[in-house]
Amino acid sequence: MSSTAAASMMKDVSLDAPWELVETFSRFPRWKPADVNAAGDMIAARLKAAGVPVTVHEPEIYLSVPFDASVKVGGTTFRAKPPAYSKSVPDGMTAPLVYVPAQYSKSIATLFNKNQDAALSAEARIRGKIVISEGFAFPGKILEFEQKGAVGVIAINPGVDIHWGICTSIWGTPDLDDLPRKPKIPVVAVSNPDGKALIALAEKGETGTLVTTLEEGWYKQKLPVVDIPGTEEPEKFVLVHGHYDSWDVGVGDNATGDATMLELARVLWKNRGQLKRSVRIAWWPGHSTGRYAGSTWFADAFALDLDRNCLAQINCDSPGCRWATEFRDISWMTETEAFVKSVIKDVAGLESHGERPHRAGDYAFNNIGLSSFFMLSSTMPEELRAKKGYYAVGGCGGNIAWHTENDTIEIADKDILLRDIKVYLASIVGVANADVLPFDWRATAKEFAQSLDGYRKAAGDHFDFTPTADAIARLSTALDAFHAKVAANAIGPKAANAVIMRLARILVPANFSKEARFRHDPAMPVLPLPTISVAAEIPAMDPAHVGFAKVTLMRGQNRLVAALDEATALVASAG
């Protein structure tokens, strides 16, 4: 799928500018707001030096900036880190300790899931206690414990290092509806050896004190954006983006991504005469301390432009990391899968494996309805990860330096960074220059049918999904006819692209969002076809709740079928 234009542009790709930025950021921590702004200035200065015009927005976004934490039991003090949005208790909060066992995630696919053991644990056992449990301090775990009355949480990380993170389920800066979900308890993360010691103390009935120090409030943060105009449809654009704030110096997450976008901007600007449509490249603040507050501000502030004109969004996080010789578990929406696979094969000579995008990684545009691909980039082979004894993490090419002070220059790999820049370049140009946008909604319709089959089996005789099945079948038939007409030139490229873009506005929210368009779902896993996903819970549900679940399913099915029928009518009207 590597176009002639992309092949020509690849000859201009160099590591000079990107590697210099990686080295600079490797010496410059970027999580405190003033440092983040300084780093934004560094990016803007390099763009200007390369002759690339840049606009620097300065939104006020709400952040929680963590500093220090500890756990005190008796005369022993254990080192800890507070996740962003933990309640700050610098004078300490004391309560009995209780251990609630959990399993560590074996892969990125389950890394962000809530703590199922917590869901099964008796509320009376947790209420008024500081809960100790395995895993990262992700929002699902914390929300579960807080709802059951825990007054604090200690998350035991899988290894000897402690990982920074964020524990709120609120996506981006809260609005008035979000505020009730803001965490109200102190949370800390500890190393695995210290966690085991704390478990032993909890089992002896000991009391602990959590000490956390954070600063929270509104901060003006810099958000550089480059607009590279296309020659034929300049109003239409591909959005390429990634965060430049990081934990500590954050080389693999995400200095390498920032450097990749810097080089993409340079090369695409130099070759802008070869672009049919525009490319917009954005560097986000507020990813780490604001749960994607920078990208969410952009999604809100430019929502109508994104709705009318954005062809696709491409996330750039953790490319170019050491040992990342595979493209596995790549995020892509199903309609983009065939295209992305072909790009990776053409440029890197590798087969690739993808998965449904997680509710993470600056995917702040699902509610608008943008076809999307990439989040994390290439990664190390499973065999190598197992050999090294590494556990699952959410970036850095699988290196467990992720979100720690060990994410230093050694995590980056020049050769892999060069390859990954070219993969991104080819994918961007492939969308921007396509005669017909390379997104196949027939694949999405098949995904819908597969998702529905799972829900039907789970619900059994409790609910009739025939209206959804019939609506999917109608959409599939219409899409087959549409693509046949496009292939036969019975529908021209401009008309076809208008339909393909509009389908995204309808079907992406139907598959990725419970909230209404232009609102943001919580930072929690979202199952396929989420308005009917409660069906998956019926087999384990309290029988007294099944009737209420059926009401939820009826309302959710109505919304889903209406969206599917709208998509079918759109497709049928083409040509």
C-alpha cells in the first residue's frame, strides 16, 4: 500500500532531527507543568528551525501532579509513588490494612480491566480499610474499591520498580457531570517485594498510614500543532498525534513518538506538493497527569471541524524502542485493518497482528466517530519477553522501564525508530492520497455480527436480539452493493469518500461509546457494541437484576438498530 508519493518521501527521512530530540528529552523530565511547557517550546523551536510553521495553543486544562508518597506500618516506612488524581494527604491517613488478592494481567489485552477479585470481595471486609492488592493503580481497580468503602488503596506492582500512573476514571478535564467520579481516597503504588511485606503485615491485623503529596488545579499548557495543506482537498485532513509530557524523562514513552512526529512534520512539509489532502500533527500535554486532558481539550475545541473534515486519527506512542521487532497487538479499528496490515508489510516486510483499541492512549475522538489506528507501536516478541521475565506493560515496546525512572536513552533504538517513522509516513500518505479512502466497512459489519453472536449466547432466552441481527444483515447487504459500485466506478471517489467518512461518524460511536456524541466515556474498558454489552454479564448476574438488564438491553438495542439503519440508508442512497 506504499504509494509512489510515500516511497519518494521516505528517501527524505533522516534520524538527525528526531534522534537529537530523543537525546535532549532523555535529559529533561516532563511531568511537572512548567517542564512540560518548556518541552513544548523545544518542539516548536525545532519545527521553526526546520522551516515548518507551527501554531502553539495554550489551553487551560485540569491536572493532578504527583510528587511523593509512602506507607508507614509500625516503625517501618515503605517507599511508594502516588498516581495522579490520588487524594493528597501529606499529613497521612491511618486505617487497618486488608489484603484482597488479584491476578496480574498477562497481556496488554487485559491490562486496563477492573479488578475482578475486588468485585467478588465482601463489602464488609473492605469498608473502612486500606486495601492492598496486586496490579497497577488503574481506575477500574480504584473505583471498585472506593465504591465498596475502602479508605485507601495500595497497588502492588509486578516487579522491583514502582510505576507512575493515574487513577481517575474521568477522561480528560472533568465537567460537572464527571466530578462525582473524582477519586476521594489516597492511592499509592509499591514495589513487589514491599507489597509482599505489606501483605504479611495485613494478615497480622496491622494498621497502616498512607502519606501522599500531590498538587491539583488548572494549568495553562502548550499544545503545538502543525498543519500541512493538501493540494486538492485542503479542508480534509489526517490527524496524527501523540503526547509529549511523560513520566520522568520518558524516552520510550513518549520521546521517541515526539521525535517521530517531528520528522513526519519536516518530511511532509517539504513534500506538501505531493499531498492531495492535508495532514495535521499535534503534540499533547496533560496525557500523564490529566488522563488525556490535552487531546480531550482539542477534541472538544475543534469538534465540529473534526466532525466535518477529519479522515482518520493516527496515534503515535512508543515507536522506536529496543527489541521491538514485531508489530503485534497493534490498535486498529476493523475497517482499517486490511490497509494497516498492507502498509506494515510493504514498509517493514512484516506480518502484523491487531486488536480492538483500548479505552486509553489519547483515543479522545471515538465519540466524534473517527476511523482510527495505531496507539502503541512495534513491540518485542513474546518469547523474548518471557525469557527476560518481563510482565505486561502499556508502552515502551514491552520494556518494563515503562512509567519509571528507568525509561532512559537505552530504551530507544535508532534502526527501529527509522523503520517505525517510515511505517507512520506510509500510512499517513496512504490515507491522505487515496483516491478512495482505504477503509472497508464490510469488515466492521462482520465484526458486529460476531459481537452480537457472543451476546446472544450469553443472554440465552432472556432477550431477543433479532432486530439487531436483521439490521446488521441489511447493512452488510447494502455495503456489498456499495463496494461493488465503487469498484466498478459507478460511484465516484468523492461521493464514495463522503459515505465512508459519514459511516465512521455513525458506526464508530455505535461500537466504542455509550455516551452521546461529543461527550467522553469514562477511562474504563468499553466492550463492542456497548449499548447491548450488558448481555455478557447475564450468566453471572444476580437473578434479581436480570429484569433490569433486559430493560437496559431494550433501550440499548433501540439506539443501536437506529444507528445501523441510518448507516444502511446512507449507503443505499449512494450512487
